[in-house]
Amino acid sequence: MRTTEDIVNKIKGKALLAPMLATTDIPFRRVCREYGAALTCTEMVSAAGILRSSSRSFRNAVFGPDEHPIAIQIVAADPDDGAAAAVELQRLQPDLFDLNCGCPSDRVCEAGAGAQLLDDLSRFGAIIEAVSNATTIPVSVKVRNRGINAKQSVRDIVRTAQDSGAAMITIHARTRSTPYGVAADWTHIADAVSVARIPVTGNGDIFSAADAFRMMDETGCHSVMVARGALGTPWIFRDIAQGRSSNIHEHAPEPAELHALVVQHLGSLRDEFGPIRAVPRMRKHALWYARRFQESAALRRALFADESADAVLDATDRYFAAEPRPLDPDGSDGRRIEAAFRERVLYWIASVLQTQG
Ligand SMILES: Cc1cc2nc3c(=O)[nH]c(=O)nc-3n(C[C@H](O)[C@H](O)[C@H](O)COP(=O)(O)O)c2cc1C
């Protein structure tokens, strides 16, 4: 039986890790789970890729036996393709399929998938119904709050999703065209909650446990989903799980814990992706961890001085072993670096989408 209760009972906590392209791979998901993420999710997996047996699409869907509960996110334009991909992927036995109805990229939307699905709610409903009926695995949907150019009401989106068989829904409180520089509008999450019979997960701009508890208080959402707020700061899940309404710096790991975490995470990336393919991911995570510290520019130079995974790991190991001093988060450097990180992550997604062909 595929019920909301089945999946809700498996999610033992309030903070979920968001799907992130080329980021929520097995090593990063494990880090977040160890810090208390109650559900993790693969990056988006193309239904078309699964149907043409693309090894990359299957690789993106695979997870370890220790990773439950886990969702595989499917991106599809066509109900039949979505359903056929779910049938293929059910062999992996994820706990949940998440349907991507929020990706804003031109490439995904021009193919009729991602946020484009919200342009026509009957097609949106049809794809949820098709994927839900294809297997016994529950289906959640991840949407932008008002579809393309704020055309839809979030209430209609929620009603359509639940009437079509969705077990859960995540609202990323931005429209397709809202940039990261504009604050997510959480009032749409509260609006979604007001009509929902299924659990609503709120998403957008959670960078600390304090933000998470504020979102739950202000909107009444069932849980929160964290994306950028977990990059380089995965202990956000521990703060939320422990009910600390704190900022991200208050309970940051001590230098020895942070050093061990970073070395273990980058080492797992090297082992998972191999000495060449792992390098871009290792560099990104190293810099995301280092952005809160002084002299991160020196680490950046060291990371790009050599193309091997071992050299990247050595440079990062040396940087964190030396216990770099934290930047003042409220000082001008701390604020500038954090603002640039939050907005620039987008450019990285765009470049990944272009190079993934
Ligand atoms: C690097 C990166 C990759 C992303 N890839 C996906 C994806 O594959 N599927 C998806 O539904 N959303 C994706 N997103 C959007 C996030 O899941 C999330 O909805 C958005 O970043 C807002 O949450 P935040 O404010 O916590 O970052 C991605 C975001 C980032 C930063």
C-alpha cells in the first residue's frame, strides 16, 4: 500500500536534505545523514535517460543500503515516460519517488519538464497520477510556489497534487524567475498548508536552525528542506534535530571534528568517483567548507595548482589541520563571501547543466 503514513513514519525528524544536481551524491548524503538529515534525496534523474539506459542516469539514482529513508528524484516531461522510469527504478527500492516540478533551467523547461509542468495543471496532475500508479512506492512533488511567472496559485497546485495521488509536497517559495538574491516568500508555504491534506515541506533560505524553526512557526509546515544551507555547514541538521534555535556558527564543530569531517568527506568523493572525475566535486566542497575561514583564497590557489584528487585532498587536509581562524560572519569579508556563495551556486548549476549535454 502506498500511503502518506508509510513515508511519514519513516521520516524521523524535521529536516530533509534537498536534491541538488551534481552535489547530493552518496558521500554528501552520508555526511548529512550522519548529522541528522531525516530524509535525503538523489539529484534529479532524467526519466528519458533511464529509458535509454544511460549509465549516468542510473549512477545518479543508485544509493547505499545504509541510506534509507531515501528519495530518488525523477525529472520527466511526459506521464508515460515518468511512469516507465519509475517502474525501472523501483528495482532499487527507494522509499519515495520525488517528482521534479520546480527546476527553472531553460534546458529542462524547454523540454516541458521541471517548473514548466506547472504551466498546465492538468498535465501536472496527469504526471503525478501516472508515476503514483506505476509502482507501490509513494510519490512526493517538489514545486515552485506559483509556477511560471506567478501564473498559478499555490493552493491550486497543492489541491491538484493531492487529488492526483501525491503523498507529500515540497514548496520552494520562489517562482521560476525569482533569483536567489530575492528572499523566498514563505507566505506561500503557509497558503499551501492552509489547503493541504498531505504534509507540506517548506523550502527556501534556511541557513540555520533558527531559520528552520521560524519557517515552521510562521507557516505551520510539517518539515523543512535544506539545500544551500547544508553546503559546507552540514551540522545544520544536528542543530535542527537537537531543537537548538541557533545560528549556524554557534554550534559549529570544533577544529578537530571539522578537520576529520572534511578529510573523510573528500576522501569518500575520491573513492566514489575516482581520481579524475572526483576533482571538481572535491574542490567545490573544500571551498564551501573553507568559506567561513580566513585565508580561503590560499586554499583556492592550492586546489587549482594540481589536477589530482590526492593533491586536492592533501591541500585541504593541510589547510584544516592548521586550524584556520573563522571570519567574523558579521564583518564585511564574512558577509561578502557568504552573499557571493549564496548567489553564485546558481551559476555553477547552469554550467553543470550545459556540460552534462
Ligand atoms: C547546487 C544546486 C543544485 C540543485 N539541483 C536541484 C535538483 O537536482 N532538483 C531540484 O528539485 N532542485 C535542485 N536545486 C534546488 C534546491 O533543491 C532548492 O529547492 C533551492 O536551492 C532552494 O533551497 P535553499 O534556499 O535551501 O538553497 C538545486 C540547488 C542547488 C543550490
